[in-house]
Amino acid sequence: MEEPIFNPIKIRRRRRLVFLFILILLFTPFWMFLAWYFQPDKPIRTIIIDKTVSDLPRQEHRGFNWILTYYRFTKTDKNLYNIYENYFGFFPIPPLEPIENRKFEIHDFEDYTFEQLDSICKITDMIYFADNYGVYRNEWYLDTLETEHSPKVYGGLTEKEVYIAKNLKLQNKLIISEFNTFCSPTPQYIRESFENLFDLKWTQWTCRYFDMLDTLKNPELPRWVVNLYKQQHNGEYPFHNAGLVYVHENSTLFILEDKTHLNIETPFIHTSAKYQEIYDLPDSIHYPFWFDITFSGDSNEVVSQYKIYPNHAGDSILNVYGVPKISDAVIEHLKPYTFYYFAGDYIDNPVRNYTSYLKGIRLFDFFLYNNDLNDRTKFFWKFYTPLVSKIMLDYYNSDLKK
């Protein structure tokens, strides 16, 4: 005897399975939050320096705060680090409108004596130099075009911050720094003291990928890029595709355009097998944001490197300007002091804060990013998060937990 087309028993089973699936979807975030909430606190006294906070979301140090929250790295009073308050640098004061009445505060170390800095370093476990590029007049007051160059309001590494870094180095504390810690607008003598302190050398070149170089189709393309290129290339600006913008500290600028000069339009970060295993990193991943062309000295180890893929025409342009196709991306020094340099704006990422309260969310990260070449979220989940998580957990377990 044949089964009826509409079997009521099978229908009920399917309904139960669907209902169970819906319940799992609804309640999984709740259990993930409970798992996060009841994990042990990890007290760590952290200094975060961010001088490039021109709006309220604090995106320029959001990536690191996500990791602090996700693993419950707390202040000594067991409170979580507040992304809006617990850093040093530039603080916008709301409301930011109307523009002409915008106000800000500066909280840094410039008014501290060296004796006070010694005391601070003694009780500090680590420092993270997030972004020292700073805030500029047009960016803050918007009195002309936002994307034009304008005078600095605040920014750059200072002598006292180098003093703090040196002090923490002598105490074998953790030091993490990244793009624009010591690049422009830091004065050369301060930059050189930081480079000598950690055996680094910036070539004075920075680079960024843009998914569209056409000024009519990409309103976010900085106006200064177009103007500088025209000034240096007989008033011409022939670009329409994606490409890489290279700019030197002395304002020399050139562009490699996809298909015209590049076989692959984005830079890739490559990691050797040894460090893939240590830090759970992919062998390669595209990187679509600002990075500096910096090299490590012999005292450090290179974890990852950038690689550009120019064609013959692109190779010729790179050779004219003396810019290499391969440069260091992640640099580490582990003994006796612990130091990392990320030669890119890794911490600046539009990751959503609420995900840091869901334990195990990293298992489902593929729901939270796409593979668009201009999207930085994949880089956060697949590279920055495993790298910095491993650094922080190893340092806490080996140096602080005891």
C-alpha cells in the first residue's frame, strides 16, 4: 500500500524540526552571552594611545577594544575597558553639530613629569600605539573640502611617549604599535629614536588600495590624491579602475592602476608556515587599507610580508621610485622584551561591538564578512583577531597570570 502524499506524521516531525531550529537560532546568542559573562576576568593594565579620533564611534581603536572585551581583559577594578574613555589622545566632545562650535579635549602625557611617567610605567602591563596620525583642520571643522590637506590640529609621536616605550621595554612589558606610530606627522628626530629603539626603518612611503580611482564614481577618493598627482604629472589624471596610491612623506605621489600596471589589484599579506601555525593565520589574505613600507632589522623576526603584483609597466614605475614589491607587514621581538609592529592600519575596523559579548562568535565569523576586495571585515576576523588574541593570551598567561 502506498503512503499518502500528505503524511501527517512526517509533517508533524518536520514542523518540530523547524520549530527546534528556530529555538536554537533564537536562544544561541543568549547562551553565548552567558558563556562570555561567566568566563574569568583577566586583569591587565593597558595604555591605548589614539590621536586620530575625529568622530564619536572611536573606530580607530575599535578592533583592539573588541579583543579586550571578548576575552574579558579588564582593568584592575574588574570593569571592562570603555572604548569611549579608556585611552589617551584626542577626545571629541558631543554634540559635534553645529560644526562651528565643535569642541575637543586632549588627554595625553605631555604635562606629566618624567618621575610621574616612571610611576605610570611601573604599574602598566602593556601599551598599544593605535594611531598617531592625528586630526586636521578640514577634517575637524570642515571649513573647506574634507578630503583636502589642511593644518594639523593634533597628532604625532612625542618624546615622552618614546620615553614610555623605552621604559616599558626595559621592564620587558608588552608593546604593540602599528601604522603611523612614528610615521608622518612625527618629527624626524623622534621617529629615528623610535626606529633605533625597536630596530625598524620606515622608507617614508605609504600606500593604500582604492576600489575605484575614478573621481566621478568614488566621492571618498581624497581630493589631495588627485591634486598632487596632477601637480606632478602635467595636469593629467587618467585613472578609472581600482588601484594603489603610493605617497611619500615629501608629497611625491604615484599610482598603479589595475590592468594598466597591476596583475592583481590588491596587496596580499603572506605568512610563512611557521607563523601560520603559531598565530592561526592564513597563508595569504588581501589587505585593502593604508599600510607603510617598513623593514625590520636583524634583531627582530618577520611574521608576515606584503606583496604587490605589478605587470611589466608597474614594475618599471616601482623601479623609478625605488619602491619594493615586498615589504614587512608584521614584525615581532619576543626576548627579553615583547614588541610587535603592524605596518598597517589594522586596528581601525568597522566591527560591531555587540559581537564581542558572544563567546564562540569566532566559530561563526563567516556570517559576518564578505569577500569584496574593499571590505576590511574579513581581514579583522581572519588575520587581526587571531594574531592579537594569541599575543594577548600568551602574554597574560606567561607574564601576568602568575
